[in-house]
Amino acid sequence: MSFNVIVVDDSSSMRSVIKKIITMSGFKMDHCFEAGNGREGLEVMSNNWVDVVVTDINMPVMTGIEMLQEMKKDKLLREIPIIVVSTEANTERVREAIESGASGFIKKPFTPEECRKTLHEVIGVDEDGNYQDDDEGLDF
Amino acid sequence: MKDSIFEVFEKMFFVFLEEDENAPVNYDMEASIDFTSIISGRMRLLFDGDLIRTMTRNMLNMDADDDVSEETLADCAREAVNMVCGNFLTKIDASDKFSLSGPRCMDVDASHSFFGDAEHRAIMVSASGNVGVVVDVTPDG
């Protein structure tokens, strides 16, 4: 099983490095979409299947928090797990992100292992990338 | 502050630094960011050209002979100062909601006042080049 990821960050370098670290981590990524701000992220998600969102907070046009809030208003997008990536990993920032609907938080800088662990946690899969209740869900 | 620099450079740029206050001081690029926390001020990172090119290539998984645009170098430098400053502030004040400005970047040369009379500064060296770090604290900030 592999997953589609969208990386939302106004820095093209940071988008590239996040994509690189996700790849290095061993996470089973199918397609990686990119967006330069929250508005672009919403547009990409409205036209493509996305399994998990990895987003920065501070961006022009629409911040990561504003994008989260817009996603929670949409009956499809509200179900997508969201990981906030930020240098500002103090308790206030983390609380704000979680209250806005984030499922996970990664503090920059981060290792591939931290990245994979958080991705697996928010998607709800085990270390092999399989859904944790796979054995129970195929009896039909 | 030094721990933050080591951590960010190793994890994100795969560059291993050590402090050397006697290293040559000659930089080509400066990235800076303003911060407000229990202290306020400005952090500046000064890069020599070889180092910022290596950092960018490492970060973006580029080959040694790949061309790197000036804009990409600047983007990398801005991300570096953003991460170092955020990491530093988290270490000194994990409970407060500090704020950071947007990072800036500019080219500099030998006529630039790299350190001035900065009280908080460090010079780091690596196999790829040198970086200087300055924290200018706003009085009563």
C-alpha cells in the first residue's frame, strides 16, 4: 500500500527537502504533490486524491492554519490527516495547530525516522505501512 | 545557540561544523531573521560561497557539478536562518509563543561589517566552508 502526499510550503527548497526526507525514510509514497501556500494546497486537493498533508504554518496568501480551517469545513477534505511542520514548535504553536485540526506536528529540523513515525501514526498504519486492522476488514 | 546550529546543519544540510574562533572571516551571503520572545532581536547567519553551495546541493540532493541558481541559494540560506533561530528560541523558551519575521537574504562582501561589536557571535568551520553566527539582542527586548 502506498500513499499520496501533498507538501505545502512557500519555500521550494523546503518542499524538495521534505520530499527527499520522506523518500529517505522508507515511507511508501506513491505521488508527491506540491503547493506554495494554503490556497494552492486546497486547489490541488480539490482535483487529486491525497492521503496525507504535510504543511508549513507561515506562508503568504493563505497560512497553514487557515488551510486547516478551510479543510475542516469540507466534508471530504476534513478526513485527510494533516501534519504541521514548523520551526516554531513551542507548546502554544502545537496547541494552535492541534485545535485547528492537525493530526501531528513535526519540528524542523527533523530526521527521516521522525518523519516516517509521524506519517504512520496520523494515517493509522503499522511500521510496514499496512492498516492496523487489515486482517479484520477483509471478511466479506 | 551553538547546539541549534550544529543540529540544523547536520540534520537538514548534512554539514558537520565545529567552532573555530580563529578561522578566516570572509563571507559572501547573509541571511537574517528578527525574533520576539523572552528576548528580542535579530539573528544573522553569514555563509561563504562554497558552504552555501554545498548546503544547497546536499539539501536538494544535487550532484557536485549541478548548477545552483542564486535564488535557490538564497532560499536555502533563508531556510537555514529560520530553522536555526526557531530551534534556538524553542530551547530557551519552549512554553512561550515566540514570533519570527520572514527571513531575508542578501549578498555581502569584504566591505560588509560581518560582526561589528556583536556580543553574541560564533565562527564555525566545516570541510565545505565557514559560517558565522550573530545574535543582536535588542536592549530591554
